[in-house]
Amino acid sequence: MSRGGGHDNPLLHPFNPQRLEAGVLIALEPTYRASEDRRHHIEDLILTSADGHRVLTDWQSTSEMITIPG
């Protein structure tokens, strides 16, 4: 099962029957729409394991964030 736009399983939505397994790398990409012409898109890499998960993104370093003009 794949959705348009290059997204691959596991898609995290309530209708996807695929179970998360240990060793799967997930790119979690939430978008916050501040207004009609402004949005913020963040990508976090998360590695699943038998014990839980580990966030691989260095979220403390915001000095290199890219501003994309809208």
C-alpha cells in the first residue's frame, strides 16, 4: 500500500493494518499551518526497536533550520 507523493509504508493512520516492527526507520513529518499562507514543516527520524524507539533527529540544533519563503 502506498500513497501518492512518494510516501511508503508504514503510513501512520488508523486504517493501515501494517504493524510497526523493530528496526523500522520512520520519517515523521507533521505540518503546522499557522495561516493560509504560512506553514511549518518538521521532519524527525525515529528508529523503532524491541524496547521502544529512539529519535535520531538532533532537535536541539535549530541554528541550521531552513526558512522557505512562501
